[in-house]
Amino acid sequence: MDLMRSEKMSFVQLIIPAESSHRAISYLGQLSLLQFRDLNADKSPFQRTFVNQVKRCAEMSRKLRFFKDQINKAGLLSSSLPVLQPDIDLEDLEACGFLISSHGRAVSEERELQENVYSNDEYVENASLLEQEMRPGPSNQSGLRFISGIICKSKILRFERMLFRATRGNMLFNQAPADEQIMDPVSTEMIEKTVFVVFFSGEQARTKILKICEAFGANCYPVPEDITKQRQITREVSSRLTDLEATLDAGIRHRSKALASLGVHLAQWMSMVRREKAVYDTLNMLNFDVTKKCLVGEGWCPTFGKTQIQEALQRASFDSSSEVGIIFHPMDSVESPPTYFRTNSFTSPYQEIVDAYGVARYQEANPAVYTTIIFPFLFAVMFGDWGHGICLLLGALVLIARESKLNTQKLGSFMEMLFGGRYVLLLMSLFSIYCGLIYNEFFSVPFHIFGASAYKCRDSSCRDAHTIGLVKYQEPYPFGVDPSWRGSRSELAFLNSLKMKMSILFGVVHMNLGIILSYFNARFFGSSLDIRYQFVPQVIFLNSLFGYLSLLIVVKWCTGSQADLYHVMIYMFLSPTDKLGDNQLFWGQRPLQIVLLLLALIAVPWMLFPKPFILKKLYTERFQGRSYGLLNNSEMDLEVEPDSARQHHHEEFNFTEVFVHQMIHSIEFVLGSVSNTASYLRLWALSLAHSELSTVFYEKVLLLAWGYDNLVIRLVGLAVFAFATAFILLMMESLSAFLHALRLHWVEFQNKFYHGDGYKFKPFSFASLIDDDD
């Protein structure tokens, strides 16, 4: 029952010497037992003490993300396993020898490139030809001239049209696709390009064409008109390409080797930077004392973890060689402590279901204890079919069997949710099998599992089975619904009556459990007013009406009476003194109904009026000398730090607000008792819908297809039946039943006792750090 109440929390203060502050916060991050309170909430992030260190961590994180992107682009896989190497700090990483050595090698590679290519004497002699072409000088003013270059293939049509318009058709344009894709130097993407040549005449046309080429991003290359020079340039370009390809290959190999050696340590470095940033973010939540030599922090920790925190702080003082120890002591606080439940892989999803509605108030009764069993059971009441339950069970067992493997993998949002709720799915499937055995449905087909039916036909031919009915000849079927009800004239009426009454019984028991938990809450917090003027009248009101209805259902089942319960409940209000006649189920029923009706009427003002007036009286008696009390405490309050949680806030008692709140609560309970009880009829409705859908798919798809003596039709019918079962009954129907069971827990059950206005305990923890790249 550790989940029944949240862990006891203690408000503590830490006074940490500056020289051991970083190490102390790091050790607390590994321990994950202390939630720090922000003492600098009024300051912006740029006004805090360690803002420069946070910026350094952010910059280093950006650099490491750049390296990770480069590794991914190179097709290399960075190691996710921890590497056995000495721990390094942020300063060592910023001045990492790897980066310095790689920079030196890059400089040498660049020098080698310049020496081997650009400083080659032969190249200087040969390059003069290109330089002569690029050099301005007197040009041929007459005759046919040309400009050649390369352009992106997607622009070629617009480029040709613009040239035609600019030269008024006085040009000849020719093009040919490039042999292979070329890397765009801007986007670094491989794109298709086209080689072109434009023949024209005149200097004015040349100027226009060059401007158009520049506008379209075309790269123009000068080609001399002399054939000899063209051949020389071809040989020169080929030689340069060979040298450049060799240099690029060497650079790529060196880059891949460098990135591979970097990828071995990248995961560790990124984890270290995230931890450093988290430490400095936490240090920014602390304040310096008056001497500026110590940092003062406040926070919440579980009472059971104070010893571990003290040991971690002592170890931090020793490891940092601090002459002054760290002071750790508990304090009083008027703030409500955070809520912390210790959960495991089995109880965690149920706690998440409750927390999705609202986090429990500190140490109030936790619905997750009961949700663990009741939630999958209510789901199964709506989803009862032991064939479908076996399918869900197989899925849950697969997830549980691969638990260790899936824990280390990155899953999609849907798969991650399914894997997190694997134990919820397990219990839902087990309860579905149980309820399916009670309903006697296996993919809507009944079986004689627990013996023979209690009914038989009137004759051997069974010709009157569907017109006159069956005859009971032995004791009732030992477990669940008798399979002979299947296909009978009264099947739907019988199952409707059974499931509807069963839903009301489950609902009344469920709501009574919620009211009983409100009693334990009031008793735990020492609120006798809530017990006398809230718990007692609520129990009386609910059970005077719907508890009595549940009693009538059980008596009718036990006695086999033909009484009309609708008539009994309606005329209990309209004519409570009239005789019941054939609707009387037991002796003394009419006076009992009158007494229960009077108790229900008395319970309403009992809930509404006493509590607000008693609270007003208690407040008046307690604070008659309030002004003197505040005067005596004024000197003590002056010593309290402005941002400390020890500040006391004295709230005025507002009788009108209290009375209106109590009135709303009372009206909500009275009306909610009716609506909540009716809401549990969804158990009947969804169970009936699931059963009828299963019957339709079985009879109108599978049996219909099986009636044909054709293998193809049978296979098609089987495929349609399997598809409908998997996607409609197992997925959509299970989701529908899940949501309706969730509604019954959140609204009908939890509103009887659960406030849900607390806040989660979120300790400073390295384990909870989220990778920014994820």
C-alpha cells in the first residue's frame, strides 16, 4: 500500500561554499532526490549569476550537434555505447586536442594543395592561355562569336527564351545534357545540369548575353577559337581535375577518419555538456549569501532520502577539498509539498492514467491503487469476449517478452504509448477472457465449456425451438451464460436485462468506494467536519436511492420475482404511500421506501448548511485576538528572506465564498448521483454493441462465405472477417472501451473524493535530461 499515500516530504535549506557548489549539485543530480526551489524567479535568464557558463554550454552543444550532423551526412554511425576514457570537464572539451590537431592537419592539407596545384610552374605557363582569354583587350568586332557554359537543367527553357528576346532572334543556341549530376556549391545537393553554347555577332549582344547568364546563375567558361589552344586547355583541365580529384579523395578519407574517431566519443561529450548545462541552470536557482562566499538553496526532498542527500553533500565537500562543510537542515514551510509516488514498470502506467486527470494533493488517497484492478475490469465488462481477449493477451506477452530490447530503442509515439501500457494491456486481456467466459462468447460463438446446457428441445427434432422455446430439465449452467440462450427468441431481452442490472450494481459499488475513500481522506487530515457533514449525508443519500435499487435487483434475481423495478422506483417518489401490489418483493418494503425517501430528503440540507456556519464560528473564535498575534510575529517575519517559502500568508475568511462553494458541491453531488448512475449504463451499451458486432461479422461474413462451395469466396470471406476483427473489434472497439472506462474513473469515481490539485515532485536528475536532438 505504498501507493495509497504520497511520500512524506521535507522542506530543506542548503548552504554550500562556492568552491564545492558545482560538485555538490552534480552529486545531487546523480542522486535524483532533491527538487530545488527557484529563489531568482523575479530575474530574467540574462540577469542570473552563471549566465556565461550556460552560454558556453549552449555554444559547445551547438558545435557537437554540428559534428553529429556531419557524421550523419557522411553515412557514419556514432557510437551510443559508453567509452572507457577519463572524465573530462567543459574546459578540456573546449580546448580539445582533437580539434587542434585536426585544424593543423587541415592547414597542412591546404598548403599541400597550393604547392601541388597552384604553385606548379607548368601550370603557370599553361594558365596564361586562360588568363589571356579572361584578360580585357581588343576583341574581334566582326564575325561570329560564341559563349559557352553550364546551367541548371530546370532553367534551360526560360534561359533560352530570354536570350532569344534579348537578341531579337539574332543568335544560335545549342545545348546538351551533362553526363552526370553535379554538386551545387550552395545547397551541396547533386543536381542535373545542361551544357550550352550561344553563337552571336557583335559586342552589344555579348554584353547582354553575359548579363543574362549572370542573372540565371549560369557558369560561363572561356574557350579560345584556335583549335590548338582548345586542345591545350583540354589537356590542362584534365591534368588539374586529376590532381584535384586525388586531393579531394585524400581530404575525404581524412575527413571520414576524423569523424569516425570523433563519433566514438560524441555521445559521451554531448551527455557531459547536457549535464554541465543542467548543473549551471540549477545553480542559477540559488542565491549568494551576504558574504558572497556561499550559495543558499531551498527545496523539497522525500523524508526517507535525507540521509542519502547528506552523505552525497559530505562526499562533495571532501572531493572538492573544501575547508567548510555544506550545511543541510530542514525548515518549516507553509507551501503545500509536491506529490511523489514511488512506482515501478507495473504501477507506473496506472499512475499516469490518474495524473492525466490531475496530480494528487499531498498525501490524499491515491486512486491508482484501485485503478490497477478496477480499470481493466470495467474495460473487460465492455469488451468481454475470450477470443478477443486471447488476441490482446498475445500482444501484451510479446511486448513484455521483448521488454529489455524495446527499452533501448527509439519507438514511435503510438508504439511508445503501447509499450508503456503493456501491463495495463495484460490485465485488460486477462479480465476480457474472464468476462468472455461469463458471457460465453468466443468471437461471438458460445461453447459448452463447463458442462451441458440446462435446456433442451420439446421433441427430438427441435422444430419448435425458435417458436415455442426450450424446456429446462436440469440445474442451471454452472458458470456464465447458458449457451442455449444463443439464437433463442428471448436472447436479446435476457442479455439486456442481465447486463443493464449488472452495470447498475457495479456503478453503485464503485461510487460507494469513492465516498468511503473520502472518509479515509477526512480521517487522515483530521477533518471531523467532512466526516459528519459530508461523508455521512452522501452515503445516506446515495444508498437511500440507488443502493435500494441495487438491493431490489439482487432480491429479484434471488427470488425470481416478476416485479417491475421501473414502476417501483418511479412511484417511490410519486406515490410513496400507495400499495405495491404485484411489485412487492419482500415484507415491509413500503415503510422501508418511505424511510429511505425521508432520509434522502434530509441528507440534502445536511450537506448544505451546517459546514459553512460551523467554519465561520470556528474562525471567529480562533482569531478574536488576531491583531495581537500578528503584532507579536512581526519581528520574526522581518527575518525571513523575501523569496523564502517560510513566509506566512494570512487569508481572510469569506463566508459567502465558502457557502457558495458548499452549495455547488452539494448540488453537484445530488444531481451527479443520478447522472453518474445512468453513466454506468455505458457498460451495458458497449458490451451489447461489441457482442452484436462480433455476431454480424461472424454470421454475415464468415458463415455466409463458408456456405459457398468455392475456395476463393471462402478465402475472401476469411480475409474480410480477419480484417474486421483486427481493425474494428480489436483496435477501434478496444479504444472505445478504454476511453469509456477512463471516463468512469475520472468522473464517476474520482469526483467523490479526489481533489487532484497537487503538483508533481520533479527532482533535479541527470537521468531525466532529454536529448535536444530527440
